[in-house]
Amino acid sequence: MTLERDMPYQAPTTDHAYSGVLSRRVMAFIVDYLLIAILWVPAAVVVFFLGIATLGLAFFLYPVLYFIVAGFYFGFSIGGTAQASPGMRMFGLRMLRTDGLKIDFLTALVHLALFWLFNSLLTPLVLLVGLFTDRKRLLHDFLIGAVVVREEARY
């Protein structure tokens, strides 16, 4: 028996599915990075005690700890059943692949890495791409074959 959650889902073609997506993505980004900052604190405490237990070997994780926490955060949330991070869910967004398959953990990590790469090179100008595309897709969305839609457009 095939459940609805296992069925491929094609991205909607209506304009309503993409209206307001860019502004909602910016707000979701802010919420998500605040949540990651909150999650970073207990991760830092764990690394501290691991560093003591390993006689300092685990302390090398501190410079990249924020990236590790963000990777797990986005990998498990966007790559999970909701196909959206908590910030995206708060603003009624969902990420879909254009080929209809679900986004997995690795695809979510690649999306995040491309976002950081393009944001470091282009700063917030990376959002300008979304103003000129028909489905408000950003450069890193194009590269992994994803689109962000409003959740209510799914029904």
C-alpha cells in the first residue's frame, strides 16, 4: 500500500504557491539561525566535556561547531518528513524537488553548503536572483533542483 507521504510530489504551477515566498524565506532564515544559536550552547557544553575526557582532542571542534549544528539541524529538518525547517514551517513554507522526489539528508546538506558559499560570495545580493525567476528560486535552489512553496498550495 502506498501512502501519500511516499508518493512523488510535483511542484505546483500556480502563482499563489510562490507569492510571498522570498519574504517568508528571509523571516524563516532569521528564526532558524536563532534556533541554531540556541542549540549551539548545549553542543558547546558537550564538546567541552568531551575535550576534557579526550585530553583536549575534541576541542578542535569548536571552530566548526556552529556549522556542524546547522548541518544536523537542516539535514534532519529539511531532509525529514516535513521537508521544511522549523522556521520554514512557522512561515508556511516547504521545500520540494522539481523531479518530485523527497529531499534527503545529503541533498539538504548540499543545499546548505551552496547557500553559505553563494552568500559569502554575493552577500545578500543572492536574494536578487529570486526576484527575476518565475518560481522565486534562488541560485542554490536551481543547482540542486529544488523549489520552495507555500504549504497551503500543496492541498
